Amino acid sequence: MRITVLAGGVGAARFLRGLKQAARDAEITVIGNTGDDITLFGLRVCPDLDTVMYTLGGGIDEEQGWGRAGETFSIRAELAAYGASPDWFTLGDRDFATHIRRSQLLAAGQPLSAVTEVLCQRWRPGVRLLPMSDEPVETHVVLADSGEQTVVHFQEWWVRMHAETPAAEIIASGAAEAVPAPGVLEAIADADVVLFPPSNPVVSIGTILAIPGIRAAVAAKTVVGVSPIIGGAPVRGMADACLTAIGVATSAAAVGAHYGSGLIDGWLVDDQDKAAADDPALAGIEVRALPLYMRDLAATTAIARAALDLAAELAPGRA
Amino acid sequence: MRITVLAGGVGAARFLRGLKQAARDAEITVIGNTGDDITLFGLRVCPDLDTVMYTLGGGIDEEQGWGRAGETFSIRAELAAYGASPDWFTLGDRDFATHIRRSQLLAAGQPLSAVTEVLCQRWRPGVRLLPMSDEPVETHVVLADSGEQTVVHFQEWWVRMHAETPAAEIIASGAAEAVPAPGVLEAIADADVVLFPPSNPVVSIGTILAIPGIRAAVAAKTVVGVSPIIGGAPVRGMADACLTAIGVATSAAAVGAHYGSGLIDGWLVDDQDKAAADDPALAGIEVRALPLYMRDLAATTAIARAALDLAAELAPGRA
């Protein structure tokens, strides 16, 4: 069985752990968001790819969900002593090594997809991890509150400003001109099922879908999504701030409707959002309610299994 | 009083500590060797500049004479886990921060001299530290013993091979086409005295002198050198292997004669090498014997003071 997953960071990584349990013999391809990549101190940082890689490879800081376990922060302190900025993006020493190695290989002319493969040779995440594109795409945020219009990198809005200043617009800069990385369209076309984990629908899955060719390829498949919104609030992060920027309500039903029946076939919502099943905005989408908090591996595995079961129901003989 | 010093790494850095004590009101300019610079993991490493900067700025590992005090080695282990090479050049986490910052500024288009100034704003070494050139010069070693002629970077010969394979030739690759960094020729021309600390005469001071214009500028000044050879052996490092490669004997007299009376005016040798004073090869060079081991700051200060005293004697009214 072939499963292809569009992935952001922490939520996707945790979902993938459950998926690996739920489908032990499946070939899983993960198409990772690179829209929140950022160049810091001259080094290329790919937070979502690394979160998936570290989580599935056993190197993640379990408590915070990102970064490396047993991390130290010498370099950060040293760079601050040199007056280097920014100081709001936390990178640990072990994590720095990943960015050093990645930047070295990129500078030597290797595309990000090949570099990611090299890094995964160490971590052996048990999935094939592909960046959505080898070309740099950076999510930028147009701030609503500023007197003059101000555009900041997504990470600055998200990490430094905690998304507290409303976004007037969120732009995947470079996405329209980018092409999917080698293997991405094939992995979607060859998949028995495409899954959307509970990632940010705007700046994670939305950015991946903005790469020309990906949305159409996904739409042609059996797609089941997992709502990142439970009871009107994001389970993690500040997805509400992103949804507001694109005029979508922070509810499981609204996010499902935002994807739409032209894109997704099945939609998993939490038990407390089961009314979504009767929401006319979700007509044409098979909605199932179940406990969606990924409290532990068992709970997460049950969610992944429910997604696969729904896919099998929607496309008998495939998934 | 203006003093300009041509400097390698550990020996020069220790000598400079004594010089700062011996000449508290002097303006000291240090012209640092960059011939053993190397690009590792995509980052530019300048071992000699950093050794001077860390030593005078209070950040050096006192025991080994290079690298940072209180160092950790997470990044090194991580890069090895990623299969990155080489593994024979030890870089600590704190030290990595320096190379990250330097590489970032170089990539942004700043010349090495400007980058060094930025780094020194943190360390405040109490001297003006200039790289010999803003252009990359790399010392390469032609190995004598190999069946086919093999050329390695100086650091590979020095650090990995411990200079055990004889060198047939030592080449300052790029030196002939390089120009002195801004301020270098002025610092020599404006100096009351130019000092050669007990640095490697071949791959440290020799490389600096190989940059077009520097040798002539130095030769026009009152120059006093400190022998790096005591009793027929280098005090530190493997200068004998370098001297052999250029056909110079490992003795205080031979090194003084190698510089020659056309370049240096005074030559400090250790008490055990006092016979050099009568060596005809040193005709035209004023030789003084004194204890030359830099055992502690007091001993080092005495050596620096002796160098300045000799310079004053050789050019009354200047030094």
C-alpha cells in the first residue's frame, strides 16, 4: 500500500508516528512544507522537514515537539556575543549541525531534495521525505496593524510576534514560480491514498498545495484529512490567526469546507465537532467524528487507522 | 610608539601578550597569517587570526593554546553522524560560532579584514588585527614520499599527518596574485619597529612575506625577530619539517640567516644558542642571547622588552 502525506511540522510528525504504526507495511511518502524555511546566520534552516526527520528518527525534543533532544545552546550565546541577529529564533548546537551540513551540500550544488535524502540516511525516519520543491519558497506575512504596510518573514510573525499582530495577507513568495521536487507528483499519482495530517491548513498544507501541479494531482486521488481544529481552537500553534487572514472561521467544519469536496473526500473531526457531519458546507465530503487529540502513540495510531479505514471505504480496493 | 608584528598562531599570540605588557602605551598592529585558513563544512576557518583574537581577548583554551576555553563538541559529533568529513580537524561548538559568523559576513560581501574587525569588536584584543590579505591564500604541501606527487592542504599535512611525511615543497597558493589587506602596508611603513615573534618562519611569517609588497615594506624598517628554534628544536609545533622542506637547518642561526640581514636587523636567540652571535652567516644582524622559553607572562614580557630594547639600540630615536 502506498500512502502519501502532505506535512507541516509538529502535528504532522506526531501523526506520522501513528501512521507508521497503523500501516506497518505501507510505503509512506511525506511531502514536506518548506515555506517556513529561513536563512539564519547564512545557514539554511528547514524547520518542518527537520521536525519530521527528528521525530521519526528518534532525535526530537519530545517535550517541545521541535528541536533536538539533549540540546545545548553555546552557539546561540556566542552569536549573540558577536552581535549577530536575530535572537528570537532558537537554534541549539546539535540542530546547528544539521543546518551546517545542509548548507554545505546546498552550496556544493545539490538540490534540497538530494540534501534531505543525505540527512535522512542518518535519521532513517522510515518514510521517504521529500521537500515540496527544490526551489526556495518563503511564506511572508503582510501585517494588518502597521501604519504603513509591513511584510515580515513568516517565522518572524510566528516566533517573534507570536502571531499577535493580525495578518492582512499571507503570501507564499516564490510558490507560483516553483516546481514540485523530483518524485513529488509521482508520489501523489502513485498513492493509494493521500492524507492531510492535522497541520496548519494555510501555511503548511496550503503552501504545499500552492506549488503548481500539486493541487490538481492531489484532487485526482482519494484524500482524507484530519482536522487541526478541535472545538473551535487549534490543537497546537496559532492556526486561528492564519485562518482569520484568509477569511476562514476557526472550526473543523470551516477548514473542511475550505479544502472543499473538490479536493478532499473524507474529513476526520473530533467528537465535540460531530455536528460538522450535518453541515451543508461539507456536502460531498464524508465526515467522521472520533477523539482527535494525539495524546499518545496509541491515540495517534487510532486516528491514523480511522483515516485509512475511511479511505478504504471511499475507494474500495485501493486503500 | 607604533609596533607592527607579523604573526602566526600560538607562539605569536603568547608573545603578543608579553608585548602588550612591555609596551603598554604602544599602538600595536598585528598582521596575521591567513595561509593556513581552510574551508570546512562550508565555513571559513582562520586558525591563526582566531588564536590571536581568542588569546588576547581572554577566550583561549590556555592548556592547548588554541580553540576556546570551556569548549564542547556536539557539532563535531553530529557532523560525523551525518558522514561529513574531514574528522581530523577539531572544531568546538563555541569556535564554530566564530566560523559561522565569519562565513555569514564573507558571504554578504564583506572582505576578511572588515569581518575580522567585526569579530574583534567582541574580543577587544587590545591590538589592531589585520589579515595579511583579503584574498584567499592557502598553503599547500607537496608530499615527498608518495609514488605520484600528491598535494595536500597545509592543515591536512600538519594536523592529520602530523607533518610526518616529508614535504618536498611548500606552496603559498594564491600568494603571488594576492594584495596586502587595507592598512597592512601603511602599518608597516608607519611602524617604529617591526617584530617577528617566534612563529613558524616558513608557513607563518614566510607566507606573510610572500604577499607582494610586504617583504620590501618590512625590509625598509628596523626589524627584530625572536627565534622560534631553541637548541636545535622548535619550541612548539613541527617547524623543523617546514625548514627541511626549504633546505634550512633547524637552528636559531640558520633561521636568522634565512631571514637575512637584508630583512632583519636584530635577532634574539636563547642562551643555549648564544654561539650564533659569532656565526658569520649572521653578519650584519645584531644577535642577542637571553632566555627565550615563554614559560609565563613575566618571562614573555622580558623577551618582548628585550626585542624593543634591541630595536631602540639599532634605531635610536625611533623605537
